[in-house]
Amino acid sequence: RDLAEAEAVDEARTDQHRSRGEEGDRPERLALRVFAAGGPPRQRDLELHGPDGAVLARTRVALDPAAPQLVVLPVPPGAHAQLAAVLLGDDPLALDDRVVLLPPRRSRVRVHTALPEAQGAPLRRAIGAAFGAELVADPAAADLAVVAGAAEPAASDAVVVWRIAPGDGAPVIGPFLRRGGHPLLRDLDFTGCIWKGGVDTRTVAASDSLLLAGGQVLLAQRPRGFALHCDLARSGLVRHPVWPALVDNALHLARSRLPGPERRNLLVGQGFALTLPRGARRLHLIAPDGTSSVLPADRERRVAVPGLEQPGTWELRHDPDRPWTTVRALSLDARLADCSDCRNADPSGELGERSQVERRRGILAHLLPLLLAAGAACAAWVVFVREEGGR
């Protein structure tokens, strides 16, 4: 059996992954793990097909049952619709020789800054060095808007607003008390940082305080984002090693709140999370067979979707009358597609009236129900005779 496994993955697992290029000279790529389940080593052609069936890429794959092969195919520019990876050649079970993948959602964060030069320069340098981010001049196109003080971003639909609002607090050097588990403070260590510009803790609700030191709030949660209470020009924060990590966490926070599902290609039974657009409160989930269900969102517009039970394309809507986006549940699974121990070699895959399990049952398994029925009939007859004899 030859199998192009298409398990949806991220990070360490590399069975299948379609990644969008983040730079102009880095094209989108498709990575698959292809392997043979049993049989001798052999070679097969692997093609990448576009939505119209056109062959976009082709390569020769050497399959060895003991060594899965990682294949990386370039996706031509402009091919942002669904693609199909196909193994060519004869195969008793052709179902797992083809996998259809939807394009990944956009992961690049667009940042607009509306800060004075003294404050904005170190931030722009950090964003320019970060992976998966770009500065945009149009505030309406921003995903992350950085503003001064309590100002509102101009005509922005940003999912996260970062406010830099220094207070009149005295300089502090710690110890720093941070809220555990918040994504903005992940893996950050402010030890040794000279901080100027905090605000009094009495001006910020305790539930909104994220970072404190010396009786001052240095970082606080705000509607649609957070506020950094720091005078960047007079503090050591922008020269401390924690600064680029803080900026990267802010980008990660904005990326996680981009509307849409985190992953669009999943295994059957695999759950996922998504963020609804601003103003939406419910997700309408429509299965490939047309059945639908409604899932509520939390106050951050996040929805946790349980495992998808049907293979195929699922439609997602935040407005019941308008399509929004889709995800695809992939039925391919190495454990299910390994036919090396099967006794039925019929390439049609039809088992007739009896299942494979029934074909493997021995003669005793077939006779046992009959013997039990006969025994029950004999017992009933004996009871009946005794009752008649006693009358």
C-alpha cells in the first residue's frame, strides 16, 4: 500500500502542511509525508493539481516501507485556491492516493503606528526585524494599530490596539509581578529593566493589571487590546533584551485574533478553534451532508469547534444567510489505510453482504448462536412439560 498521509499538523509534526510564503521571494510550499505500507521498495510519481486539474508540479518519489519520505513541492504564485496532491499509478485503494487541501489563512500581521518619532522608531525597528509582520501606512488595513495615549486608531478595523500611554510614576527596577498565562507576557523576563512611566494601581482595575512593579501598573489590559504605561524615550525597556520578545508577543496576539480558523485542513475527529469577525457572536457550522449546528462565541469572539465527524468540506458562517469560509476534514489515516494484513484483495473495495470481520469468523462462531437458540428452546420445552404434568 502506498499512502500520501494528510494529517493536519503544526510545529513538530510534518505529515502534511501547506505554508504561505511570508516574503516576496519566498513562495508558498506544500509539504507531505509519503510512505508505503508493505510491499517492496518502488517509485511513483507525485503531482500537484490546481482547481482546474492542471498539473502545477511533479516529482518522482522513492517509496520504502521502512522509510517515510518528506516531499516539499513549490506552489506557483497566484495558486491560492484549493490544491490536490496525487500519487499516480495502480493501487488497490486509490482513496488515500489523493488529498485535497485548502489554502492556509493569512498569517502575516499588518501593523500601523501613529506615534511620535521618538517613541515610534524603536517599535518600527523591532517590527521590521520580526517574522511575519509588515508596516502599513493605511490605518484601515492594519491588524495591529499602535497609538499614543487614549487616542482611537483612525478608520482602523484592527483586531488589537496597542496603546502607549506613559504615566507619571517614578522609575522602578523591579521586582516585576506579572499575570501568569497571559499570551502577551509569555516567556518574558524583565529583570534588570529600568522602567519609567507607570501609573498608580488605584487607577487600573486589578482584573486588568498585567504587569506591576513598585506599586505601579506597567502593562494593562484594555478594550480591543492593551496599554503599555512606559516612557520609551526615558526608560531602558527598548534597550533591554525583553523588548523584541514583547513586540513578537503582541504580533502573536494579533495573529491569533485574526478572523477565521487557525487551521483549515484537519483530520476527521480533530477539533479546532477560530475567531469570528468583530460583531459576530455565533458560528453556523454546516456539514458536507447539509446538516447544521450553531456554536456560541466567548467574549473574545473565540469558538471551540469539536471534532468534525464527516470527511469533506465544512462551511462556516457567522451570518446564517451568507457564506464566510470553509475547512476540510481529511479522512486519510495511516492506521486505516494499511491493507497489508487484509485477506480481501478485491480492488473494488466492496465486501458484499458480509463484512470483513464476518468473513474471518470461524465455524464455531457461526454455529454458536444456533446452539444457544436450540438450548433455550429445549429448556422452555422441559419447563412446559413439567407444568403440564403437575396439573
